[in-house]
Amino acid sequence: MTLAAAVVLAAGRSERLAGTMPKPFAMLAGTRVLDHSLAALGFAPSVGIVVVVVPEALRDELEGRLLAMPKVAAVVAGGPSRQESLALGLAGLPGVAAGDGVIVVHDAARPLVTPAIFEDVVRAVSGEFDGAIAAVPVDDALKQVGDGGGIVGPRSRAGLWRAQTPQAFRRHCIEASVKQALADGVVCDDCSEMATRAGYRVRVVAGSARNVKITRPGDIELCLALLAGEPVEPEPAG
């Protein structure tokens, strides 16, 4: 069986997180946020190699240490946007990952991902589906809110899911999808949007409420509480 390759995106500017350290390199329970995801990939049997995309200014400093981690085959500099960083990460995949293999894309800002979630999305890329993403159903009541904070009206949550990473795709699917989005000047929220926009079929598999994305200052504390098994109450969006 051909093993999947993974691209881990760690080149974001962390504009919504306080401090000067990019969030993938902040410390979480004594370990860098990025390293938590790399450790999970290390224990995912279906993934053979990993490419890490980091800020251009930090690449030389980080390359040696990252290449020493299990499965990491390349460290590449990212671009000015997530889509451009993804394109650079795909271009940095070693030739062994060529062909119609599966490529997994994961945001380093989700450090509580598990090997099982990686396995589930890779396994779900099959049959008529060119891609699969981890996601969780929307459980809360949805409201449309106006500029002044007043509720405009309710919105149905039926059939709505919150997308997470990892997301997995056949290689030709993700490469063509990124290329088309960049050529059209379209900014997509995630890889599955690029793929469905390009005409590919993508399915959802169950993610986890614990698979938190570190975006705002309180998210680090939330992840620490989850790691410690403590009761948590997420901060409201600012």
C-alpha cells in the first residue's frame, strides 16, 4: 500500500493571537504547538512522509531540528497567504509522493489532533470521493446578527458542519484545486472549498470537539485544560 504524504502548514502570521511568537511555535504543555501535530503524524500508520511549511524568516533556524523528527522529509518556506503556502508545500513533496497518492493537509494551529483522525480522513478518500475532511456538526442555535449587535433572525443549523483539519485529497485533486484558485484570484477558507469549487467530490468524517484551533489568546488555556482533563469553558469570540 502506498502511504500518504502530509503537508503541515505552520507559516501563518497569527494576527489574532497576542504576542510576537507565531502560534505554531508557542509553547503548549512544555512542547511547541507545531510539535504536537508532528507527534500525532508520527503515530499515524497511513502517513509516510511529512513536509512542514514555516515562515520564510525562520526556515534556516528550524530546518535542522524539524528534519530530525520522525517522517519529516522537507521544510519549506511559506508564502504570503495560506493558499500560496500550501502550493509551496505541495511543490516541496519528494518525488516518492508523486502520482495519484493521498495528500493530507493539516494546520499546525490544531495541536490536539490525534493519529486516529489522520487515519479516518485518509481512509475516507475512496470510491467516488476525491477528498475527505474532519468536521463536527453544528449543535448550537444559529443567529444572524446585524452591525449593532441585534439579532436579525434565526438560521437553520440542519446539515451544517464546522470544518477542521486534517483534510485529505488525491494528489491530482489538491494540486489542481490550488492551482485553479490561485489562477482565478479566489481566496477559499479551506482546501475542501477549493476542491469542491474545482468540481471534485469531498466527504465529511467525524472530527472531534477537542480538535481545537488556536486562534485567540484564550485558546492556549483551553488546550491546556483539555490536555489536563479539566472542565473548560471556551472564551466567546471577540
